Amino acid sequence: MVLYLLRRILSALGILLLISLFTYAIFFLLSPDPAVLICGKTCTPERIDQIRGQLGLDQPFWVQYWEFLRGLVAGRSYGDGPSAIDCAAPCLGFSFQTNESVTNMITSRFPVSATLAIGAAVLWLLAGIGGGLLSAVKQGTWWDRGAMMVALGGISLPNYFVALILQYVLVVQLQILPFPTAVEFGENPLLWFQSYLMPWLVLAFAYASMYARLVRTNVIDTLGENFMRTARAKGLAAPLILRRHALRPALTPVVTLFGMDFAGLLGGALITETVFGLNGVGKLAADSIAKNDQPVIMGVTLLAALFVVFGNVIVDILYTVLDPRVRVTSR
Amino acid sequence: MNTTPLLEIEHLTITFPTGSGPVDVVRDLSAVLDANRTLGVVGESGSGKSMTSLAIMGLLPSTARVSGSIRLNGQELVGKTDREFRTIRGEKVAMVFQDPLSSLNPYYTVGLQIEEAYRSHRGGSRRAARAVVLDALERVRIKDAARRIDHYPHQFSGGMRQRIMIAMALCLEPELLIADEPTTALDVTVQAQILDLLAELQQETGSGMIFITHDLAVVSQVAEDILVMKDGDVVERGTAEQIFSNPQAAYTRSLLDALPRIDDPFEELRGTAR
């Protein structure tokens, strides 16, 4: 088991290294000269050369990449002498636009994305699993058909569209909720909750729809398994059969999906955050893409990759506990 | 002394509604089984033999219409609700299914799956139930049962899993055991072991057994009485002796002809021509 863990973590680190290499190469090759971007419109060639030297942009690709990795692990400093700028590990460089440390930009925005992800996850797990189960048990009834229609809507309607409709109905027409504002939980808990409620609902609607359909299919498939017939033939009570024999096989695959989805959301929900003006990692990514702010794009990409890759590792480890067939072969 | 037989089936008809009108999967089936005896039900796929056994267990799909009578120790089973059937399933009538590979839940240890059958009828502590389970596993000759009780189904071979299914069926000492093609998915040597085991356990417990199969060679080894079914009808009935020595129905004769015979000079030729 320890060996298995070690192997999984090592391979995850390997994947992350590859991702960092590819993203770095893409930005290195495809983007316009960062020195020009930093320097602005009124700029002398001397100043550009100076910036190049300070950021190490005059070095070959491999040297730059190596410096980037070293900065990530051990920190680095740009330039030498008294004008050198220190960048503590994990160093992702400085924004070309604001000169702010990318690491600080991300860590200051991360709580917003995490709040969004956790709140939405609670909602979509409840609605998705609950709705899917009910639909499976009441298969073919009006409830089932209605719920699956709604779920189809949740899957096919784009996030921003649902967000706009929700805002129009709840804020403009019914005036149940105030316009979302950036407010800390400590300042005004009610307003905080009201501001997050719509983004939570929008995100949760899409995911819950997917989960409900998956859970419904899984439960129906499991109910048709031979071991369900065995359970009935033993004379077990119906609730026990459902709880013990149907739920676990049906819900175990949901763990995989949830691990991936949740990890992906921790890396920022681009559209939802942008539509609701939530200052999270997703909005940071969208803004930096619009402004071609390479260090920031690089930073949020790596963060998202980190979450997805380690989300995967955690799911795999969980699986060895949840599915006895995996447990044995992994030894 | 007049005793009620263990199982009496009278004029059992099972009908399913379909898009093109109702279809009878079993028509007017009558049979009697006493304790300590084995009734073989023989027929091809779709002949209604499995449907009959599911009707005894109350496990037919909810769309099925059942008429006629099934009496277990004089107690009428037709028309019972699912809840009422629960006290019969496992406790009075137990079933061993065709496919031992998929009949056990892969997520739970075999010990737990036998234990829950026992405890849902008899209650008691897990510790007490575990002793019963261990005993049942030993009776079906699982080697090293004390360790194997905590293993998962995928850690057992097909034949072993069928033994576990039998242990599950026997732990409550049912009066009637229904074995629905219990050896079909197993290879021939394992098949013989399972048949021996079933016969032996039946002698120990004195239960009645319904043995469903499409294989006349198998049924000849276990059953005293035989029903031959085709398309929902009983086409022939009698003792094993009668059926094998003097089959009346053309269908039975064709089934018998399909058996390999040691005294058939053309056997070899037919085998190669296939």
C-alpha cells in the first residue's frame, strides 16, 4: 500500500512537470515579447533590453524554464545587485500588468473559488444523488420524467445563460436577492450568503443534472444485477437491499466523477465567477487571458493542473478503500 | 396417516402482458413434492421452468399475472404480498442460482452476505451469526473457512462461489431448496462435486429439492421425479426411471436422443460431422 501510494504520487509529480513544460513552452513560443508588454507604449530599445536582462528573457528556453522551476521550488531573485527583486518560493513571477506577485494574486483569490466550489458541491451532491435515486426508484413515473427533463436542461443550457436568467428573475423581477457584492463573511454574513447563493445555484444546477442522470442509470443497472435477486431471495427487507446492496455499487463511480469535478472547480470557475463578478481564481484567469498577462496565466494553469492531478490521486486512493476488487490487485 | 405434501402446485398459470396481447409463460402446471425428494424440471430456455421457481419465491416481475395455487405445507403462496413473502424466502424456501459469478455482491465479504441472510430471519448478535456462517461454510467444504469467511467473492473460483451460494441457502435450514441450473456455468468436474454436495446435504437436512436444468444427464443423477416442459406446457411427467426407459412425448425422446450414448455406434460419426 505504501509502495502504491509512493508510486502514485511520483507519477503525479511527473505529470505536473510535463504540464509545466508544455505550458511554459506554449507561452514562450506563441506570445508576444513580454518585455514590450511590461514596458508599455512609450519605450526605448535600451529599456527593453534592460527588462530582458532582468527577467532573463535573453537566455535560451531551457535556461529560462529551469529558472522558472527553481523559483517554484526554492524561490529566486530577478536581476542582481541593489536593484534585485526577491521572489519567495513558490515563485510564479510577477504580473506584467500590475507588478504584483502572482503567488499572492492567486492565494488572495483562492478562498473565493474554494467557497464557491464547496457550497456548490454540497448543493449538487444533495440534489444530484437525491434526485437520481428518486428517479431510479420511481422509474417511468411523472416525477422521473420531469426530473430528467430538468436535468437535460441543466446539462444543455450554458452556465452564463442560466446565470443571467436567475439574476433577472431573482434580483430584478422578484427582488428576493440583492445584487451580488464582494463582501467578507465576517462583515455581513447574510449579505455574504446572499451574494454566493446564485453562483452556487448556477454551478450546482449544471453538475446536479449530470449527477442525477448518472446516479439514475447506475442505480437502475445495479437493481438489474443478479446479486440483487440473490438479496431478495434471501428474504432481506427492501430498505436494507436498497441501502446495502444497491447504493454502494451504484454510488462508487460517482466518487471518481466528484473528485475530478471538485478538483477542477478549485482551480477556478471561469464563467460563473466572471458573470457574477466574484473575484476568484477563475476570474483572475479570464482577466489575465484578456490582457495576455503570461505569468498569471501560467500560474492559474499550473494551479488547476495541480488540483486535477492530485484530485485524481486522492480518488484512486479512495477507490482502494471503496472497491474491494481494486484493493487486492493494487497490492 | 394423511400428511400434506411439502409443496403442491395446482393449475399454475403465469401470464405476462405484452404489446401484442397476454402471453402465457407457464400453462396449467401441477406438481407435488414431498420432503426428502427431488423433482427435476427439464426444458429448454424459455420453457417456463425458471418462471415456475420464481413464482414459488414470489420473485416474479410485478407485471406477471399468476393464477392457480402453490401450497407450501398447506399454506397458499399465490396472492401473498412481497412483505408476506419475506418470511418464506430464505427461511422456508431457499434458492441457488445459475450464475455464481454474478450472484454475489462484489462489494461485501462472503461472510457478511451469508450472515445477513441468517440475521434478517433469526436476529441475534453478529458473533452468534458468524458461528452459524462458519459452520455453513464448513458444511459445503470451503477449506480454511475461518480465514475465507472474510474474503470477497472475487477471491473465490466459480465452483467455490456456488458452494458459498449453497451455504447461504442452507444456513437457515429451509424445507425446500430450489436449484436453478446450479451447475450450468461450471465445468464438468466441478459440476459433479456440486451435485454430490447437494445430494449429501439434502440427505442430512431432509429438505425437498426442485432441480431445474436443461441437461437430462444431470437430472438423471439427482431427481426421482421429472417434469419435462416446453413453451410453458408440461409435456411429460413421471419418475426418472419411466422417463428414461419409456419416454412418451416426442419432445422427450428428442431430448434423450441428444444425449451421448455409450452404445451408439454412430456417436463418433455424429461427433465429427458437427
